[in-house]
Amino acid sequence: MKRIIPIASGCVCALLLGAAVAAAGNATSDAHAKNLAAKQCTAQQKADPAAFRATYGEHAMRNCIQGTTDEVSAELKNAAKECKAARQADPEGFRQTYGTNDNGSNAFGKCVSGKVKADIKEDVAEFKNAAKECKAERQADSAAFQQNYGNNHNGRNAFGKCVSSKVKHQD
């Protein structure tokens, strides 16, 4: 009986520690996704500030980050799956391709970050191209543009609606 209590206590502590570590892992990946979303939104803002503001409205950066975090989180998970498959197919080649330190032990992280960064660059380019298309459309016929895309009382939100519809259409 004297041994059962310490053993049971140890098991409970181990289970609680495992749960805490698992929860911390999810929080870390969520924070990483939010950080990458912020970088993507900053790049979109720099690409075309007017289109960024028109698309995301008041508090544009906050709205962009909130709307992009889930997408970036999914991109992270997909990239991790792709990198795991590549690593399983050819472990040594994977280390040589992606590893940058002396023993290639950082290959998995480099693989995932490289794939996600490429996805983010592609998303920013799509945003920039959509903004250019909408500007050209608006210059061609302003009244028809507001009629097509504007959905508030005066059609003033047409540019943002145009950009967001073209970016969603490309996805």
C-alpha cells in the first residue's frame, strides 16, 4: 500500500506533464502560423496599400491577420506532410537537399519553411495581380465597375470587393 500511492502519483504527474507539453506544441504552431500570417499581410500591404485597405477595411492589418491565420496554418500542415513523405522516400537525399548544417539535422525545418515561404510569395503575387486587374477595370468604366462590385448604398466598397473576389476565385 505504501508503494502504490507514490507510483500512482508519479503516473498522474507524467500524464499531466504529457498533456501540458502537447498543449504547448499546439500553441507554438498557432503562434508560428499567426506570425507567418502577419508577414504575409505586411507584404500585401506593401504591394498595394490602397487595395489592402479597400479589401480589409478599417483595422485592415488585424482583419487580414485574422482571416489569413487559418490558411497559413493549413499551409504549414500540408508542407509538413509533403516534407515527411520526401524524407521517408529518400532520407539521405532529403538531408543533402534541405540540410544546411554540418550533419543535415535541420533539413525538415528548412523544407517546411521553404515550402510555406513559397506559398506566401505566391499569395502576395496573386493579391498584387488582382489589385492591378481591378484598377484597370475601374479605369475602363467607373460606373459599371461600381455597379458590378459595389454592394453598399453608394458602391464605394467596389474596389475591395473586386480584389477579394479575384483572389478567392484564383484559390
